[in-house]
Amino acid sequence: MKPDNGHANGAITWTNERRRLSDLIPWPRNPRQIKKDQAERLANSFDEFGQVETLAIGPGNEIYNGHQRLNVLAAENGPDYEVDVRVASRPLTEKEREKLVVYLHKGAAGEWDFDTLANEFEFDDLVAWGFRPFELGINGAGIDPNEEWKGMPEFDGIGKTPIKVLLINFRTEEDYRGFADLVGQKLTIKTRSIWYPERPKELIDQLGTKEGLRITNES
């Protein structure tokens, strides 16, 4: 017989049921939160895809997972709206509850394959759906040069913004050096981005000017 590992009453099973939102009891210690833009995307997902994920609750209707979905659905549909729930066969202890929420959202949630995201998905879509540009390796993306330049001397440059930004990963330093030779540019440990073909030197020298905000070979 397998040990209980501290569980209050052994293994837990789950059943599918329906509940009104007003019957559900939030956890006062819930460590998860949601920002306005995230809540808007969550509401949009309900409008487009419906309720894909169920809420996890205990026998007494206490919520184990799904607080943000509860809030968004209640705001859009009112307290009498019914949702699909997964009901635990027994109440979770407080420690089990803490462990479950961390497992579901961090410890056992998997992670992104950024190679696949970079090669198979559109950058603008990923940002619109919730990624931050820096998470995708694009430092400074989303910055408005005109706002950043307020109070600085004007400069009429001839540069253009890029038509495509490509995230490239290197397995070894040798691969990195080989790429530098391939594109014919000097890349150092501090280099974060380059232009290809390389921008003329007179534009590189304009770092610190309005045009220079778009020239980001930080060698």
C-alpha cells in the first residue's frame, strides 16, 4: 500500500459538474492576480472559444483553481451564470491547496519552446495574445522614439525601421562566431541586435541621436 504523503484522507478523485458562479467561494489567500489587459484578453477568449478550462473546486464549493475566470465571467454574465467545474472527492488541506496552485501555474506547467515560437508564430500575434516583447528576445520593442526624444536636439535621418525582426539562438560560442563570419559583422558578448546588411558607419556613429535609437548594434 502506497504511503499517504501527508494527505488528509488519501487519493483524490474528480467529477464533472455544473455550478452557479454565486455558489462558488473564493480563497482569501489566493496568490494569483490579473491585470486589466490580461482580464480583457481572458474575456475575449471566452467570447471566441467559450469555457475551455473548468474551474477546480472542493465539495463545499471552495475554489481551488479558476479565480480569475470566476471574476471575468461574473462581470460579463452575472452571478447566476453556470460554469463547468471539477469537484474534488474530499476537501484539500491548506498545504495541499498551496501546493496545487503552485503546481498548476508554475511548478508543473511546462515552459515555452521559444525556437518554435520564433519560427512558427507571428511576432505581432504573440504580443497581441499576451507575450511581452522582451520575453521574445526583442529589447526595446514597443518604445516610441518620438516620446523618448522629447527635449533632445532634432535630427533628420535617412534610416528606416526594420521590416522583419528575427530571433536567432546559438548552441555554442563557436556557432556564434561562425554566424559573425557569415554575415561579415563584428559581434561581441554585448551585442544584442544588428542590421543586415550592416548600416553605413555614419549612421552607426549617430547613436544617441533620434535616428540612433533604431541602430542597436551595441558592440
